[in-house]
Amino acid sequence: MPEERKLVTILFADVTGSTALADSLDPEDVRALMSRYYDHARRVITPRGGTLEKFIGDAVMAIFGLYQAHEDDPERALASALALREAVASDEILSPVFRLRIGVNTGEVIATNNPDRLDFLVTGDAVNVSARLQQGANPGEIIVSERTANATRKAFLFEEPRLLQAKGKPQPLQIFPLQCKRAMRLVERYPFVGRVQDLRQLEILKERVLQERSSRVVSIIGQAGTGKSRLLEEFLAQIKPEEGLRVSSAQCLPYGETLTYWPLRGLLTQLLGRPPEKEQVQAIYQQGGYESIDAARLADLIMTTLGMKEDGEKRERKAPSLIPEGLPSMPEGLRLNLSGAEARDVFAGFNKRLIGNFKQSNALKRLGDLRNGTKSGKQVNDTSAKKIFNLDSLLELDGLDELVSLTSSPGPKDGERLGALGEKLRVSGGALRDAINESVYSTLREVVPSRFLATDRESLFAAWRLLIELLARQAPRVIVFEDLHWVSDALFDLVEHIVQLGTAAPILFVILSRPELLERRASWRDNRWQMTVLTLEPLAEAETQELLERVQADVPDRIRRQIAERSGGNPFFTLELLRGYAERAQRGEVDANLDLPDTVHAAILARIDLLSRQERSLLQAASVSKRAFSRQLLMALMDEQELDAALNGLKGRNMLMALPEERYTFQHVLIRDVAYGTLARPERIRLHGKTALWLEDLSAQQPGERDDYIELSAYHYRKAVELARQSAVPLALPFKTERAAQAFERAGLYAGRSGVFSEASCYLQLAIDLAPPSEHARLYELLGENVSYGDISFEAYQKALASWRADTARQPQVGARLMRKLLMEGTRNSLVSRFSIEEREALQREALALLEGTNDEDELWRIRLTECFSPQVCYGENNPGENDPARLSLIKEKRSLAEQAVNYFERRRYWEAFSEALDAYGVLSISSHALPEALAAMERRLTIPDLPITEWADAVGSVVCCLFLMGDYACCITSVHETFANLKPGQPVARLGKVVSYGLLAAYLSGRWEEMEKLLPRLDEIHELVLYDPSASAQLARGYHAMLLMALAREDQSLIDALTQKLRKDTLSLGSALLSVIDAIVEDDVRKLPQERPDHVGDMLSVALLLFANEHGFSLSEEMLGRVKDIGDGDRLLREIALALTSNDLPRLAHAIDEAEAHKLVHHAARMRVIQAERSHDPRPLALARPVLERLGDHQFLRHLEEVIK
């Protein structure tokens, strides 16, 4: 075989002191050591493309680029040198006696491809220089020639150069000691031209962040290729090390709408400096001042967004005992043998104690609360009971046992006794006090719900925002979201949540996006958060010419003018046209009539057409992946033998760019888009399928239960399935559909855990489409459980039940369970009736029949409990009146059933069902006007540890509702504020719409309108979070109705318009009667009120109808008044005023108005005095009304008052 001249890189490695070593050791030992050394050399050099030519004594000689040349052969040689040195240093046997000296040189040699020759494979001066470099190195040092150093500076760092006098060389050689590989490879970027003012604006924002220690947001908007990333790179390059800014970025993918939180993985890895682990995240929260239990919960939320499961065992269906033996099964407080006033006093502060953030300064009071809780049946676990015993013993030993008797049997003078004991504690010393404080705090914290079965989206949002703030307090940050226009709606919401509210943490948020982002989000277009917006316009012609001159000066003027004109000032298009011209010129294909492409797409496509077959195939294969991809993925998609040559060719053409750890990325996402567009549908299906399978295999290799690729693998399966379905002729899928169905199920469950219910629904539906019919019932049940409550959940249970009925091998207990869930979803969890009486009763009878002979008492009781939530029972639907005897008898019967269920599930320690039963008891107590008992039942639900998130929010809302119905508006408003002030990490905001709505209505009725202004932002925040679910939005209507009434009173037209739009949209599902009342209110026209008797007049409709009709002096029919709600004091008084108006009984009207004012219906009473004066022609009530109306700014009724005077 003929000899060839080749450019290669040669590595020489030698063991220092080998002669002395041989003298001191047995020859067999020397041979064993050297063999171990040579094995290391083979392992690190051969995989990097090096050829081991000789083992000469104790020296290793390797050649890179001998049989197959690579553009990065010098880099491969240096990587091998570092790896060989590390391998020897890490070897426990070699490291004590071996130290290497390594020399690396690049140069031309004469090479032969015949390995059978007895002489060297390569000869030439480059070989000699390599040997001289090795000889001139210090022990442990790697010496590199100037030519090799120049070829590898983008990837490696070097020490200061020095001179080496090499044998046989007339002049000293300049040599470069190798330091290490760069953490990030240097990338050649086109010159920075124009954008000077934009760069200066970024500098100003950075300075403000550092000086003011607060956050700033800048949005850089521009069309593809206008230089958004280049502007950012220039800005980041000018950050000085002494400024201490740390930069992290989230790169959003072209198919990001199907990947929920994927970009957060890369962002968190950069923020932490390593792949995220729960322990590290938890430590950050603890360093920020959070207790370990709360820090763990927050860390779990972060890991949930990354698709990593929370620690801990799976929750059992029935929890272990949380109540010490011997406690009464149903406390007297719940049975309510107390009078109404006594009960109200007992429970007035209970909500605050349960969901508050207990401060140690109240430790003695908390101990009393804990004891009272155990005596009255509040749920306290075994550990808590032991702590109480330990505290008792501790106090008795210190002579403070009076505290024990005090907390065991509180008396009327407890305040004085506690004060005396507090002084005794102070004298006794701080150690005892601190011990009590800590023990009581941890005990009470165990009583409060701290971990939930589901995760709401806003909980994730709060955890992320807090984490970023805490990290920024450690060091100022620049956080970049690149290509935000591609993200999923869920991630968009998260980014908005993080950046929209300024914080005291020094963070500069930089958002890169295309103009379509402004069309997608009105909030971004309207710039509601006063962020700085930099809109990148095309470069001026002179700037484009400057760019061309600095990149390639030898382009003919004619071509340069053509490129500048055709590119339209788009820098990326300019460079693509220039590269395309240069590549054609290199091929000799340029003539006088060169026709340049008209669009950037055409310019990229023209360049792709010039690629070799291997390069084109690689570019296409990579295009199905995200913008960055690994060499291992490409090996799974194409022939490995063609891979390296194609990679080098594409890097040389500036289409791909190398990243650390054998990863690569497209120079611009438009190259990826155009390459993907050249793929035919069958090839796309094949590549997406193979990518999904490779990602699943990669995921299987991860430790534990981690699944970092759950979203990506599901995305590629999804694309393959969608493409196959689009074909007119059915196309085969390159994988088993069962695997795809399993991937869709995992992705759906992950999305559900992350609170992204729309994606959960989509993926689970895809799983159902591919799964066999025998799996449909199970999957539809999963869908119902993972999309929260509402229409989607109800329909999922309907389909699950239908699938169960169609299955010949159906199991009775599964069917009964599905029927029970469907009944609960259509009654308890629904604002509107979804069943007729006959449908509900038939479904319940069928469910009970299925369980005959199964001995499943738990399920039987849960099915019986569904009777208690029937709208016919709770709300009087289809009954002639509020006080109909038949209905009252039915309520009594079902309330007794709920009480039996409470006792049964408490004995069984089945806490989820126990909460359901308490809720049923509370709801029926409201319907029977036993409001204090209802409050007791709802508050008791809050004592259940590990209460599911939906149960917790429902219980809090029910407590506030009870306070409202009892007419305790002040306590109702206070409870709303305390609920938000004392939220624990992970407790949701979106589920608290009912809480805020009742608070707003209480503030409106009681004339505390300043509180309404505080609560409206909370309601708006919740509204944004629940837009995905119409039934959740409908729960906010009560609050927006109150706000609308205030806006109308103050004649705030802009607020009126906004609230009207929300109400008309959100109340669609609540019936036409309520919509008619809203229209009447907005248009101030009593003729718009519903003319026909509505089937169901709920509490919101009752209040809205009575307020509007009363304040317009409009007499409602007795039939209508007979159907409105009359539960609490407020309902009763509104109805009494309406009855007085209907009968035109002026003394009765005056008395009712006085009573309404005494019961804090301040605003309505003031307005009704105007109506009273109008009807009686007596001006005296106006004097009482005017101060209230003026204080509240009720311009609407002040004008009416003046009309009455006239």
C-alpha cells in the first residue's frame, strides 16, 4: 500500500523514574505494573479515535488522524492525555509509584496504512518533536506545541507558555502546559454590529438590579434571525467577575407546547451547578429559614415539576391510627348540646388556631388548645399524645404542675392564672420555657395538614418563585428564558408568576421571544408589569454592509450589495446568504448571474442541498429532537460509521455547534425547522418512534424512580401517532402501541401531579385511544381522578362506567366504585344538578346491589353517603318551598345517616371518607338551620392530618361560609385574611375562590368596602389560575357580584365593564335565572329579572335577587319569595324586607331595616332607608342613610336620595 503525507496529532507519554523503579522491583512486578498502565492507555485512547502505534519500554505513542482524519483530532489527543493522566492518578496501585510526562504535537508525517510493516507507521519531524516535548515536561505535566495549542484553544485552557530547548532544534520551541478542558467550549460568533442603545439599556438594568437589590424584567422581542441571542451574548460577555452575577437560562423548545415544564430542568441544573436532587433543594429552603418539614414539602413540589416522584412510601387507602385510644367517637361539641351562643364562643377562634402559623410567644395558650383538642376529639396522633405526657412530667418536676390542671380543666379566670404561671416560668428559667415552646410547636404542627395527596399548579408556582428568590439572595442572578413564544401555557403562567411581581432579590430576568408572543398573551402585549421592552428592528443598510465586511472582506461589491438588499437587515439571513455564496464559490459554481434565495428558509434549504448524503441524513435525524442533542441519540438513529465525518462536516459549515459531553446544537433553530421540513411523513414517524424508544431505554437506566424523560418520550410517541393518523393511507408505527399507551399514561399522571390538567386530559385520552378496551375503564377512572373536578372529571367517570358496562369480565366492586365517584362528582363537587331524582336513585340502587355479598362495608357506607349530597336534599330542588315539611323530614333523615357515617368511618380510621361524612353532616346542618353545628363539623375536618388538597380547601371555604351565614361578617373577613396570611408551603390558592368570594360579599354587606379593595387582587389571581375549569370559575361569581355592586354604586365604569364581562362568562353554567339578574343589575332595569319561577334558587341567586329587588322597591311574588334561601340571619332579614315591600307594610319595613342594620347589613339598610322615605313620604330616614352612603362613596344612591328629597 503506498505511503501518504498526512496531518496528524501525536501523543507521547512516559513514566518518570522507570529505571529506578525497575532496579527496585522484581521483573514480574514491573511487567504487571506496566501491563496495567498499558490497559489504561488502550481504554482512554482508542475510544477517542487514536491509534496506539507502539509501547516502547515505558512510553506510549498514539496517533490521531491516521486512518480517519477528524477536524478535532488535536482536541481528541488532548482529551486522551488528560484522561490517561487521571486514570493513572486514580489507580490505587499505580498512583504511588507512577507519574507521567506527556507531550502532544501536531504536524505532517509520512504514513503507511499497512500495519504488518515492522517499522513505524508514521515518520517525520513531527514525531521527533512530540518525543522532545514529552522529555521536556515536568512529572505530572502535559506539554503541547504551539500548533496544537492554537488548534484547541476553543476547548482547552493552557498555562503561560515557556521556551524549551529541544535536542536537534536550532531555536527554542514555544510550549504550552495544558491546564484543563474548558467548562464550555468557545464558539465563534459573528461580529456585533448595531444594537448599541439596546446593549446600553441592558447595562442600565443590570446596574439597577445590583444597586437596588431588587428584580427587573426585560423583554427582547424580534423576528427570527434579528439577533436576540447575539445581543444577549454580548451583554453577558461584558459582565465583570467582580460583579458576582451568576447566569442561568431556560431554553424553550420548538415543540414546547406539548412539554409542560421541561425547560426548568436545564434552568435548575444551572442554578444549582449540578443535576438537581431533592436534598440540595431542601437545604436551600432551610437556609432561607424554613422548617425542615416545610422545606421538604417545597422541595417535593420542585421535584414534581421535573417529573421526579416525591420521597416516601405510597399512601395507603386507609391511614394508620391518628387518634389515641379512649377518645369519644363523636364529641359533644359536634352533637352541639351547647346553646347557639355558647357554641359560637367556643368555635370563634378555632379556624385561626388550626390553620395559623403558631408563634412561640403563645406557647402556653397553644398547650391549652392542644389539650382541649384532645378532649373534644380533635385529631392528634400518638406522637403528640406522648409529647403531652412528657410536658406534663416536665412541668411537675419543675413545680409548675398547676399548668397541667389548668389546661386539663380551664376555668373562668384562666387569664389571670396563666399570667401568674407565665411569670413563674420566666423566673424558673429560659431553658424550660424553650423546651416547652419547641415541643408544643412541633406537636401542633403535626395536627395541622402539612402534606397533600395532589399538587395544585399555584403551589408549584409559589415553590419555584421562592426558590429563585432564595438563590438570588445568595448571589445576584441573571435568569434568561429563551424563545418563550414556544412554551406551554402552564410554563408561560409560571414565568409570569415569577417575574410579574417585583421582589427584594437581585434578579435580572431576560425574556427572548418573537412578536407572536404578544398575540398569545394580552398581559404581555399590554405590559402590565412595567417591564422594559426592547424591540429589535432590522439593521440599517450601512450596518449590514459593515457586518459583511467584518465577516468576509473578499466578497465582490456586487454580491455584497445583493446580499444586503435581499436580507432586509436580518443578520442571520445575511450570514446564511453569505455562507451559501462562499460554499458555491468553493465548488466553482458562482457565475455572473448568481441568483440569491428570496427568503431565509430558501437560503437554508439551498445550503442543505449542497450537503453530502451523510451530512443531510444527520441533520434530518437531529431535527426530530430538541435543539440540543447527544451523540448517543444520533447513534441510535443512523449508522455510527458515518456519524463522526458528518458531524465534523456540519460543524465546519456552521450548521451545528459542539457542546460539552459529546452534545451538539443547531447554530440557529431555523436550520432545525428547515431540515425537519425536508423529511417525508414516513421518515418522520420512523425517527420520532426510534427517538421515543431510545429515551425510554435511557430512562430505564436511571437510579431509583427518577424519570427525567417522561415528557420527551411521550412527545415523540405522540408525534408519531399524530403523523400516522394524518395519512390518507394507514401508516405502520415503528413500535408497539402498548408501549406508547403506557408512556401516555405516565405523562398524563405526571401532568396531573403538576396541576396541568389540560395536558393530563390530552395524554390520558391518547392512552385510552391506543389501549385495548379492557383497559378503558381503568384509564377513564384515572382521567377523572387527575383532572381535578368539573366537567372533564364528570364526563371521564361517565365513560369509565360505560366502559365497565361493556366489559364482559367486569368486576362488581369496580362498577360500584365508579358509580359512587360519578354520583359524588355530579352532586357534592358540582354547582349545578347533573342528575334527576330518578337517575340518582337508580344509580345508587345499582351500586348497592353490586356490593351484595362482598362484605365491603366501607364502600357500602360511601355509596349511602352520596344520598346526603343530593341537590333535592341540600338545596330543596324540585320542592315547593324552603320550609316544606317533607323536605325537612328528608333532611333530618339524611343528617342522621351522615352522623352514623361519621361514627363509622372514625371507628374504621378511614380518614378520607371521614372528611366526606363530616362535610355531609355540615351541609345538612346548614340546610336545617343548625349553623353552629355545621361550623363545628367543618372545623373538625381541618384537624385531619394529610387531608387531601381538595378536602382542605373545601373545609376552609365551608368554615368561612358558615361564619357568613351566621352573620358574623367581621370574623368572616378576618378568617379570609388569616387563611392567606397563614398558608403553609404547598397549600393552594386556586382552591380558595369560595373563601375570597364570601369575604367580598361580607365586606360589601357590612360596609367595609376598604376590605374589598384588598381582596379583589386575590380573586383576580385565582381567576387567572382556574380559567381551565369553567366550574371552578363559576365559584368566583359570588365575589365578582359583590365587586360589581360596589363598582355600580361608585359609578366606576371601567371596573363595571370588566366585571360584567367576567360574570356573564363565568355564570353561564349556573343557569339563565342568575344571568337575568346580572343583566338587570348592570342595566339597572327590574324588567330584566326572571319572569318564570326558577327550579332552583341557590344562595347566590337569592342574595342577588333580593338585594336588587329590595333596593328598587320592586315587589317579588310570594311564590318566588317562598323559594328563596332562608338559612342565615342575612338571608332571613333580606327576605323579611322583601315581604314587607310585597305587602306594602311600612311599619314592618321600618322594623326590618332597623334589624338589618343591627345585624351589620349596613349598606343595604342605608339604601332601604331611601326606599322607605320614598314610600312613606317621610324624609327622616334619609338623615340616617346619607352619612353611610357618603362614607362608602355610593354616588348611585346619593343621587337617588336627592331625587327623593325633590
